[in-house]
Amino acid sequence: MPQKDPCQKQACAIQVCLQANKYIESMCVDVINDMRRCCQIHSARSLCCSGFKDPKHTDGKSST
């Protein structure tokens, strides 16, 4: 029996929060940060962390 992904709970919480808040990310900062913290610890064992490789928050703005 495969082990449960250690960050699956946080990944699901992000989905629930985004759906409940009409996909406004700023409304879900706390749950996104929880996921980042989980991925800092479990990234090697968590498939859910594949989108959270960089622990630093990026806002999509270029520095140029």
C-alpha cells in the first residue's frame, strides 16, 4: 500500500480555499504558506510539491 503524500492535506486545502474565494489567491495566502512550509520539509517525498520547488514567493513580476 503506497504511503499518503505528506503534503496532500495542504494541497487540498489550497483547492478548497481557492474555490471558496473565486480563485482570488490573495484570499488564500495562509493555506499557500502552509503548503510552502510542508514542501520545505517534505519536497523529496511529496508529489504535491512539484509546483512549489522554489520556497520563495514570486509575484510574476520581472526584475528588469
